[in-house]
Amino acid sequence: MELFLVALVNLVVGLLIGWSGIAGFLIPMFYAGYLGYLVPEALALSFAAFGASGVIGSISYYRTDDLPLRPAVLLSIGSFIGAMLGVWLNYLIPTSTAKMILFVVVLVSGISILLRERKSKNDTESETSGKKAISDWWLIILGFLTGAMCALSGAGGPILVMPLLVLLGFRIRQAVGMSLFNSIFIAIPSFIGYWKIAGSSKLLPVLFVSLVGQIVGVLIGSKTSSKIKQRPLKMTVAIFSIGISLYMILNLV
């Protein structure tokens, strides 16, 4: 039953990622909150899924010329280093604190989606805007800070990185493509670090099932995204995220 739920949740989240580029942050919530896994176990499994969806999404956006490689690589250099720091910080803090950080990040992510959808007209205008001048070092610093936060909290990456890239002047599809590419380089050190901490061979079947579910979901979602209305989908994800994170936070207090 547990493996079935893992496959189903990853399939659904993969669909949401393929459709909208968001929702990956719900996976660690499922592992740590519903299944009761230890935080390192939940994050190891989650970042494996984030890496898989990042690879598939990056290929898709690259094929449509929506993945500017130079800024994406610079951002990812910083994120790779920042993710290593985030894993180390997570190892130092108590389990209850790590869970609280995770649930708060999910709550903030849900609120940010709601606020962003209320400004959808501005998003439409951003589609035609050009990239603002930003130095290579600022991109690396941005990647470092967001990589550390994502690795520490279990956020997949796009939910934090994508809005910031839009603010910097990248078109929305470019921002999504860059954030998916960037999530690969957050996922690699995060998965390795948390997998070593978890140190449990019992997770191998769960890892396999989660990856299959995630890959299938993202592939289907990316092929059907043009048929899905983005605003109702994102609003539903946001409301669900806010509700479940508040429930888990209140249980921890």
C-alpha cells in the first residue's frame, strides 16, 4: 500500500510540474508529514525526484529555445555550492526544527503562488519583457542563496527561483526553464548528502517507485500542458499547500 501511495503521489506531482512548473515542494511534505519518514529520508527521496523532473523539464524547455544556457549555468554553479551548505546546516539542527522549516517553506510557497496569480496581468506583460543587465557574480550569488535554502528546507527550486528570475527580467518560460535546469544542481548534492545521512537500504524500493512515478507524470504533464488552464490549477495547488502546511505546523507546536 505504501509503495502504491508513493507512486501515486509522485505521478500526480509530476503531472503538476509538467503542467505548471510548480508543486515539487509537496513531496517532502508527503514523506515527512503523512508517511512519518525521518527528515533525511524524506529529503533524499524528494531530491531524487526533483533531479529527475529537472532533467526532463530542462530538455523540453531547451527544445523550445526557452532555456538560456549561460545564465542557467552560472546560477547552477552557485546553487550546487549552496546546496552542500544547506545539507550541512540541516544535519546540525534538531529534527523538529527541520520539519518546521519544511512546513513553513511549503506555507510560504503556497502564499506566494496565490499572490503571484493575483498579479497575472503583470505576468503577461513580463512575457514580452527583455532580460535586465545582471552580472555573472550576482547570478552565482543568487544561485548560492536559493540553493542553500532549497537544500535546507526541501523546496524543489522552481518555487523560489522562478519568481526571482522574472523580477530580473527573464521571460516566464525562460525563468521556468532555468529554474528546472537549476533544480538538477540543487538535487545532486542534496540527494547524495541526505542519502548518506539516511543510510537505509529499505528506501531503495521506495526510491525506484518514486522515480518511475515522477518521470511518467512529468512526461505526461509536459505533453498535455497546452490543454490545462494554468490559473485554476495553480490556485488549487496553493490553497491545498496552505491548508496542509498550517495543519502540520499546528501539530508540531
